[in-house]
Amino acid sequence: MKKLFLFICLLIVINISAQTSYQPTKENLAARDWFQNAKFGLFIHWGASSVLGSGEWVMNNRNIKADDYKKLLHFFNPTDFDAAKWVSTAKNAGMQYITFITRHHDSFSNWDTQQSDWKITNTVYKKDVLKLLSDECHKQGIKLFVYYSLVDWFRSDYPYETGRTGKGSGRIQKSDYNSYLNFMKAQLTELLSNYGEISGVWFDGFWDQLDNDEDKNQQTKIDWRYQEIYSLIHQLQPQCLIGNNHHLSPLNGEDFQMFEKDLPGENKGGLSGQEISHLPLETCETINNSWGFNIADHSYKSTKQIIDLLVRASGYGANLLLNVGPMPNGVIQPEFVNRLNEVGNWLKQYGETIYSTKSGFIKPKDWGAVTQKENKIFLHILNKKDDKLFIELPYKIIYAKYFINGNKVEVKNVSEKYWMIDLKNTDANAFDNVIELSVVK
């Protein structure tokens, strides 16, 4: 009763504070700075859906009824799950944080929640993987973010009538958003109270209550009451960063902006197109074409392609959140691990040109991208077009050299602002030829 009373009091305080404009705390601002400098994180899509080997949207895509889908409790048994290996994989790749799916659209909870019996501790495996993972992240010095879906294909109190997904799950009971909101608040309270420091909450699913992802001016069909949700999070853990994959410009109370399968300012995947904010930025991408485990998807990006993504994201001043979908037994596929290890080896050499850098003075181009750190400019030549690169610089070059070996690079001021960078000595076999410019601003 005492815990319930305290929780009700907290909700009252939150509802009052939610009426005012969000003012981030000192701890939150410091966390934003850390996040902006981190540059590289691991996204992990995994849960009961992994058993079916057809991605995390399998319940929706096959119109599986909730009663049938719940039978996965008897089959999800990740006996080879090893939190230390997962965290070490991220750390060896040079990643600074992990964003873990705690509850996806199928409503399956990857922790010992008291709000639902549709959870991993009710499988034959029984263990609380979030507890194991959070303990290991804290032990190895990797920050932990939790992904939390706003959409629910399983519960009847979610406003499924107006949603555009999860139509085949067999729900006939009238929805009740007040009930669903209280459920989410109670689950978020568990996540932010029982697992130590949580560095961020990564929301997804806002788009379910829109007619499409293209029209950025349309109105959502329900009032999500975000200020209540966001205030709860910031009250429980003030440093905790909030991001929402709504494919819009950030809303009041959010601390970073994400772009799904797109670099900021680009819209190649059709989910972006929103304005870029002043908040820290992140782009999320897959190694193959799937988020969750897909046994038939062998379209793995090469190490070169991943490094290109990381460099170009950094050129926009954004983090790259790179996804893996572990197998149902809890093992991350070797194809993923091998590529991550190779990216990690590259970062051991070139990390200075990525971590704690700012976006370049120009946006990424077809030849590569630019990152900056104080009076150093790093030209990342990812795709050499010619032996000479002509570039407009707002600075005066004092010295130019190859970052990896210190060999001098010839540069020439050809006009007031344009410079010629000699690329004839670049290594054709390198993932990225980085030229370091010392400049006067």
C-alpha cells in the first residue's frame, strides 16, 4: 500500500509539472553532451517473435491472433543467451551504448514485469534478460537505452480501432486509452526503478495513429498524453534521454532526434523528411534488411558499407545506431559479429576522427564526409572520384597530412576560399582515406 500511495503522489506531481514547458536538468544536459560525442551504438531487436525467424513484424504480417501468438511462451527458450558476450560484442565494435528492445509492438516484455503475464519470465527460460543485460552493461561501462513500443498488437485497451497495424490479432473488446496509458506508465516505472541507471528511452509507434508517414502536417488520431509519460521518466531519472521515432520534428520533452534508416536531412527510405533540430541526432540502420531475426535474409552490408554509414552519420553530427537481430537461442549471428569486429578494428585506428567530433562545415558528399574537432578538420575520402579534390573551405590550411601515417598531403589555395587537395597517394584498398587538416579559423 505504501508503494502504491507513493506512486499516486508521484503521478499527481507529474501531472502538474506536465502543464509547463520542459526544462532539461543539468544532469540531462550533461547526458546530451555525452550522447552527442558517443557516435556509435548497438540496437538489439529480439524477443518471442525471433522464434518464427521472419522478423519482428511477423504477428502483424501473418495476421496471427493473440491467443495463437501467445503459444510462443512454450517455444522461446534462449538457453545460449550470454549478456557478457552481447556487451563485449558492442564494446569490441567501438560502440558506446546499447538500445535494447524491452517491449516491441507484439507487447512481449523482455523483463519480469508485474503488469502482464506475456513476458520472458513466463517462458520456459524464466530468466529476466534485462536484469542480466543491465548488470553487464554497468559492469563493462556501456550505457543502456531501452526501446519501448507505444503500439500494441496484443492488448485490447490499446486504441487499435484507429491504428493502421495489428488488425488481424482478433481483438473485439472496445479499447480504453486511459487503461493503456496507466499500463505503460507502470511498466516505465519498473524499467526506471529496478535496473539501475537507464540512459535513455527510445519510443516507437506514434506513426500507427497517422494515415501515412509522408504528410508531416497531419494530426494524430489519439492524444498520446506525452507530457505525462515524459515527465514521469524525467522525474524518475532526470538524466534519462527521451527520443521518439515519430518521424516528425522533436516534441516538447524530447532530448534527441532520431532518423529511421536515413541520415539526417535525407529521405531515401521514405520515413524521414522532417526538419533537423538543434538536439543531438541519431540514425538507426540494419546490417541486413531486417530488424528482428530473419532466417532467410542474407543481404548483409559489407564492413565498408557500415564504415561509410558511420562516417557519413558523423559528418552530419549524428550517431549511428546499428542493429542486430539475435537468433532465438540468444546468439548474435556470426555474420553480424564478424562485421562489428572489423568496424571495431577500424575505430581503434581512426576513432579520433569520429568520437567527440562535430558535423563538418559541409554536408557529406558523394566522395565522402567531413568531421571536425577544434582546429582539426578530417576529410574522409570514402569514394575517390579524381586525383584532385577541389573544396571550398571557410578556413586557412596550415598543414595537411594523412591521418594514419602522417605523410604530407599537397594542398594549394586556388582562389579566395577554394583549395585543391592532392589525392594521388590515397590507398585504393583502404575503407576510408582520412586526411587531417590543421587550420586557422
